[in-house]
Amino acid sequence: MDNNFERYDEIAELLKVIAHPVRLCIIRGLLRKGKCNVSYMQNCLDIPQPTVSRHLQMLKNAGLIKGERNGLEINYTVCNEKVTNIINLLFEDEE
């Protein structure tokens, strides 16, 4: 064992951010589709747009996703390899 708690703290924060059903669903959907916008996610998730935006903001602030503007819409993609690996591991039985 080591006492590098800063490293463990970073990992714990990452896990806290993804430890919500909606955020797990968003990340998994982005990995499957490649990229999508808020309207597409809202229709798929059947939850209000402000709720989707709030979850996206949390994922973006944690550096797990990024948004790329295309005219009036923003398309989101997963940009964190650790999160990609975690999600793929968690859902490997369903692939």
C-alpha cells in the first residue's frame, strides 16, 4: 500500500462524477454514437433539456467530455481515455 492520497482523491472524484445513472447513460451513448447534441440526448433519455445540460456540464467540468460547436448546436464527445476504459469494462457483458 502507499499513501499517495492525492492520486486516490483524483480517481475518487472521477468515479463520483460518473456514479449517476444519467451520466453513465450519456457517456455510454456518446461512446456508442461517437457524438451527439443536447436535443438528441434529451429525446433518447426522455428527461428535460435543463437536466441533460446540467449533467453535461458536470461531465465537461471534470474533463470527461468536450463540446464542439457546429452552427447553433454543440456536439459532445468523450475525451477521457480512463472513462472510456471504465465504461467499456462495466458494460463488457452487454456488447
